[in-house]
Amino acid sequence: MRDAAVAARAAGATAPLLSLAPLLVLALLAMSVPFNIGGWGPREGALVWAFGSTGLNASQGLTVAVTYGLCAAAASLPGACLLITRR
């Protein structure tokens, strides 16, 4: 959950973390839905809906979701480089 909060702050979300926490947990749960491609899709939809329904900016929710996805992809790059160089 801490990485999602970091992504929210990096994306410019200024709401207090106590109000963002349930929304970020919802996004993490949405990533477990099996109808996605690498976690992309349900996470973005869930955060757009959650931010919009709580009175926050829905486009900010999309930005937070995409930032989280990009951070997760960047975090997996060292492992991918290691796998490629071992072949």
C-alpha cells in the first residue's frame, strides 16, 4: 500500500492519506481481477470511479493509476535485464 501512496503523491494527489487509503486499497484489489493485461485496465477504471464518486478529480484518479503502473513496471526492469543477460 505504501507504493500506491507514493504513486499518488508523485501524481500530485493532495488529499490526505487517510482519505486516499481506502481508494488505493480498492485499486490494489481491482488489480487482482483476472480480466486485465498486466494489471492494466481494472485498476484505472476503479480509481477513476472511486475518485469521481468521492468528490475528488476523476482524471487525477487515472493519473494516479497510470503512475502506479509505470512505477511497478520500472521496478521490474532490473529483474527483466537480469533474465535477458543470463541467456
